[in-house]
Amino acid sequence: MNEWEWQLLEDKNSIDHLEISGVEVRTGSRVRLRPRSGGDVMDIALTGQIATIECIEQDYEGKNHVCVVLDNDPGRDLGLLRQPGHRFFFDAEEVEPVAPGETPHTSTAQKPTILVAGIGNIFLGDDAFGVEVVRRLADRKLPECVRVSDFGIRGFDLAYALQDGYETTILVDACPHGQAPGTLYVIEPDLRMLDDPETSQAAVEAHAMNPTNVLRMARAMNIEVKNVLLVGCEPETLGGEEGQMGLSAPVEAALEDAVRLVESVIGKVLNQQ
């Protein structure tokens, strides 16, 4: 069943869990796809794929349907954000539970354990520091266990990406720290602040990026936030009220050193794993 057909079903009710082959599955459970023969060509092409349940819903006739996101879909994050084209719907009888720890047999690539996330707004002067650093890192040869991604101002995307279970997340961002513009530093945030009841309800905007709020959002979604490091740069200007394209001279001059610093941090993290 494709997503357009699913939207035609009325009075959908969310289901907390299902029992399939004697195993209880729920949102977040991993299953193997076993589409029935004679069904949709696209569904049949996914036979044997391993996927994660995004939701379980019941149509107006009381029939249960499982919405999944493929484990090896490069656009998996979009599927978890409920974007069309990355979610697939199956009857409960067309999926089977996957044993914990089993990996997709269609992929032999090493699962990334380190996420390097570039953060920043390119229209706000030195706030584009993190974006520029990860752009340069994309051209460097890094271990297969490292994923480098430009999240820009997409806070929700970063929060959902964290549910992939990275052992270490390295945030790259411009952060005022009272030093001379262009100064680089590595900070290990105190993750205990995420559990502070007085501040844990901070809002996360879809088109803004506050790293602390994103981490709080991930924790609120029951996503385990493990080791987090911040590679920061002291900005000279954040664009002011009019905004500004391009980095200041001191921050621009610090970019290559920042790339080498991130590579050094990655090396140290891997030596500790």
C-alpha cells in the first residue's frame, strides 16, 4: 500500500503495540518485510529488507497497518519526519519481528558511530562557521564509522538523527566564549543539564538551531544522548539586524585549523572506543 492510498483511509487510530508471531512489536521495533505475492510491485521489491516501525495504525474497518522506514534508506531521517517517499505501509501479516542486534543483510558498510554535525545560519556572518567546516570535511578521507552532515538550522533533523545511536556526537558551531575572534576550543557539555526540570521544556524551532535545546528535545523523545563534544569558534560578528553573508577575516582564517581540530578529536575518540 502506498502513502497516497493510506491517506484515503478514514478514522485512523494509533495502536500502541501488536503481537506478531508471538513477539510484541511497537514503534521503534525492527521488522523484516514479507509482502504477499501479487501485491504492489514496489512492496514486492522490498521483500527481505529490514525496517524500523514508525507507527502502527488501525483503519476504519479495524485492520492494523504498520508504517515502516527502511534501515538502509539514505533518506531515513526524512521518513522519521513523516516525509513522503520514505515511509511504506504494510499489513501486520506482511512483517516479521527481527532479533535484537540483527543487521540488514543487504548492506555490509560499517554503521557510523560518530556524527559530526555542522550547525549554523549562512545568512548571519560567523554563524556559518560550522557549515563551512563540515563542507571542507566532506572532501577529506575519514573513517567509515564517521558521518559528516550539514544540519544548518534544521534542529528537528538533528534531533531525529541522534536516534541512530551514535556513540559520540561532535557539534561544530560558532559560540561566543569571551575569547579573541577566530579562537578555537573543544567543550564537553554537561549532559546532566538536560534533566533539569526547570529548563528541560525549552522550545525547539523548526527553522532555528540551539544545540542545547535540540539535545533536550532528543532526551524528551527518549533518544539516548551519549557522548557530546562541541568544537567551537569565537565569532567576530553574527550579522547584526541586517544579516551578513560570508565569514569575518579571523574566522575564515581559522577554518583549516578547525578542520584539523575536528579530525584530531575524531582520532582521539576512536582510540578510546
